[in-house]
Amino acid sequence: MKRFSLLLQLLLPIISFAQSNFKKGYIINNNKDTISGFIDYREQINNPISITFKKTISGEANVFGLKDLLGFEVEGMVSFKKYVVTISLSKTNREDLSIGIDTSNKIDAVFLKVLQSGENITLFSYQDNIKLRYYVLEKGNATPVELIRNLYYDPHNNSVSLVQNKYINQIQELLRRFNLTRSESELKDLKFYNSDLIKMATFINNNNNKEKPKFSSARFFAGTGVSISQARYKGTNELNSADASGNTSIMPMASVGVDLFFNPAVRKLIFRTELSFLTGKYNLSVTSAEAAKALITHEFNQSVINLTPQLVYNFYNTDKIKVFGGIGLGLNLASYNKNQRTRLNTLNGETFSMEEVKLEKFYFSFPINAGVVVNKRVEFLLGASVPEAISDYFGFKLEIQRYKLGVRYLFGKN
């Protein structure tokens, strides 16, 4: 663990230095002038209220907000336009739902994210601390209109939640105005998601070419490495002694998994799910202080299938090099063989079997990882886990401290 902590301390200066993520783009000022440069495009859930912009990559950075810009675009990634719109204020979290439909709203200037644009309409999204909303701007109109979806509790039975999908009627009206049709079942199945609404906007815009996502939202990986681990006793047990000794188990490991990107264009924050196969061989021993000088040993082998969901963040994030850290929760399914404890009388050479320690077949682990990705394809990993208890006894426990060194190949579209 000390070596792991030392690595993080060495990486800290690099991590602190590279928080920005400047990409080619342009801004449109209030005079409708388009100015090319570089925009600091960051990982965020809510729509921005300001951006940091440079005319040149080495130039001075300036912050521009809603009062300064009509819009901006990060080249090949995302585009935002400013509009003064009506913003619904009804909640979507179950614990915050109103009793009856909440029609409250406000009017404000915001940056709307362009999702799909064509000859008839433009589809936007707007996310704030309350919820995600969608807007449609018809050709020839000046102001986008929000697509309404309300969640609320039934006023006659407060334990029942209801949904008002007004947006389906709004879509139907758009189809009618542009002399287009969709079946009743298709409209009924239209979900309030990016993918469904973008597909519908593409149809309304008479675009028969399916738009492929510019950036993949997921990637798979596979890797190998070594698991370095030690077993040790804690609490009241003969093997928890300053004189006790144990081996360091160095065994191969393999893993596969999938990464889901919170923002596929930026790829800083990642939800990773990893499935690993780990093994270990352990031998602990101590010579008792008794006159007979008994040699007490505990020997066991462990095989583990580990499933770990985790959050990974690229602190340093360029195309050639990425430096990341991550934390997760491991679910471990373990099997054991050769689980035996013995007592050897060193005076007469007699060996006796001792009561077997019951080892847990399922337990949790808490891994911490750090590493480097090279050229978006090869990942080098160093990992450690908080000591994992694999026994459940009153007064003592047997735990495993594990470290990992690995290399992985990242598949998929970059």
C-alpha cells in the first residue's frame, strides 16, 4: 500500500497541471461575428452557463457567458445556441413529485444543446439541476418550444404516480403540419430519450440517412497481469504473532469488461464494469512458545471470480496519453482447496490436523486503481484493495491484502 500511495503522490503534479481540455471550435458573439479558436470542453451533466475560450492554443483564456454569446461549437463534438425560452419546473425524482400536475415555469436565457437539425425542425436538449428537457424549433419560428412530460402523484390517491406524455401530442402536431405520418403504436412507444427523439426529428426533417453517433458511448476491453497477495490473521489467533511468517503469492490473472462514457466526446468520466479471474496460494506458519515447540501451519489455495463496478476518471486526458484513477466495489465468489491447518511437534515429529477454518465463499472488496492509457488502445494498471476479510469468527479474522499489475487492450471506436 505504501508503494501505491507513493505512485499517487508522483502522479499528483501531472494531474493538477492538466485539468483543461481545449478543443478546436468557435464562438458567435452578440454582433453575430464567428470567432475561431479553442474551447475548454469539460465533462459536465448540466448545460453550460459559460465557457473558457482561447483564440490560439497558447493564447490568453477568457470566460464568456450567456450575456456575451449567441452560441458556440466544439468542432465535431457539440453545438450550443442561446435562446430565451419557457422552462418547466416540475420535478421528476419520485420523492419530489407534486400532487397533481405541476405547471409552474420560468422564462430565462439558456444555452440549448443541438441534438438534430434539418430542413423542418431543430431538436435541442436542456439539463439543469431539476431535470432534462427537450425543445423543438420549427423552421421560420424564433423561439424553441419545450416538449412536455409531467410526472406527478394522483390527487385522489397520493401513493400512485402518474405520467402525462404531452410531448407525444406535440410530435403528432408537428407530423401533421409537415404532412407526415407515423402509426399510433410507433407514437405510443416513443420514449422521452435522446435516441428516440433524435430518430423522430430525423424523420420529420426528411433525412432518410440514419445518422451514426459521432462518438461511441461504450468500449470493451480484455487484459492480463499478475495478482500479488498475502494472507494474514488478525485478532486472537496463534498465527497473529510477530514470529508468524507467510508467503507472498504471485499468480497470473485475466479480466474482461466494458466501459460506458458519461460524455463520449470527452471520455473523462467512465463507468467501468470488470470481470476478473484471480488465484492465490498461501502458507502461514508460526512456532509456538510451548515447550514442545509446535510448528503451526495453515495452508490453502483460493480461486476468485471478481465482478467490480467502478468509477474511473481521466485526470490527464489527451489522445496520446491518459492518466486515470478509479474506485469501485468488488463482489467476490471464491472457492478453496487444500484448506488445512496442522500442528507439528518438532520434538517427536508427530503431525496433528487442527480444526479447519471456514473460509467465506462470498465477500466484498474495495479496490483502488491508477494507470496510464497509451494511444487510446493500451492500458497499464496498478491496483490495490483494502484488506479483504475471508473468515467470520468472533475474536479473529483471516484477511487477504491484494495488489494488481496489469495490461489491457481497449477495443472499439475511438
